Amino acid sequence: MSELALEDGPDFPAAAHEAAGGQVVYITEHGRRLAAIVPAELAEDIADAAAARAARASVEEGEALVPWEQVKAEAGLVTQWLTKSSSATKPERHSSR
């Protein structure tokens, strides 16, 4: 972890390379941390965590949930060959006795 002071005329390319190498680089002004340059994977994790917190909060506030079947259909994940009639039919079981 390193720090990059704005008042020193920051070297952003070097900071970006440090972040790409897995380091968090804090941008400071007069010794106070203002922001950070982070590895891309960490930024994605932070965005995912924020989205999860927002989703959890909306559920706690009583927002209606979207049924799983609707999510799959909207994402194009429903297979066309599977119909209600075929999914309602249970396969026959053969006894081994």
C-alpha cells in the first residue's frame, strides 16, 4: 500500500501500474486520504458488494421479488424444447426386483 500526494505533482501512470500489480494506492492531499487507485478486480468486487447491499435493502423495504422463471426467461435461459406438458410428466421407474 502506498500513497500519492497531489501536491507533489502525482505520477498517475506509476500509481496505475502499482494498482495493476495488486497494490492499493491512496491519493492524498495535505496528508489526508481523498481517494484510492485499486486493482480492477477489487473495484469489481466493491461494485458487486454495493449492488448486493442495494438489493438486500430493497427486499427489506418490501419491494416485490422477481420470480426465478421470469429472470431465466428475460435472460434467454429457458430452453425451447422443454414444455409444461413434458415437465409435468414424471419418468417411469423400473423396479430392479
